[in-house]
Amino acid sequence: MNEILDHIEKKNQKRTFSKLSLINALISLGLFGSLLFDSPETIEASESVPAPSMTFMTAIILFGLLGVVMTVLSFVKKEPDNWYKWLGGILNILYFLFLVVTAISVAMET
């Protein structure tokens, strides 16, 4: 009769991946926004569109993928629900879908 009746499971109270997910989403959107706003407003027919640097494009894709990984980890680790977990998750998933659709449309053109 020496059973432990008081055993209470501890819930995960850490919010590390939720915060990283939101920060990553904001960085991703900032990088993509700077890509859009740094393009020239008018382009003459004789000029070509300036291509962004490869490191910049790699950073955009890398932060997009890391955002999805952080979002999945925040749900897998069962972190407590809060506004930055959901906002970061939604922004990262939408950004990732945008990257996939962009990649598919570029592949269809070639």
C-alpha cells in the first residue's frame, strides 16, 4: 500500500522555440521586404534587372526553412499556447508556402 498518489506530471513551461519562431518569422519577412523595396522603381528596356546576391537569397531561404523547423519544434515540444507561438507559426507557414509557390512558378517558366 505504499503507492505514490501525489504524482503530478510537470508541464513544459519553456517557450524557447516559440520565441525563436516569432523572431525568425520577423527576420524572414524583413529580409524579403528589403529584397522587394531595394529593387529599382523603373527599369529601361536596355537595362536588365539587377540580381540580388547569392548570400542574400540563401539567407532568405535558410530563415524560411528554419522558421518552419522552429514552429514544428514549438508544437512537438508542447510548449504552452501564447500569442507569439501562434503568430510566429502562422507567419512562418505562410512565408514557407510563399517560397514553395515562388519556386514552383519559377520552375514552370523554365
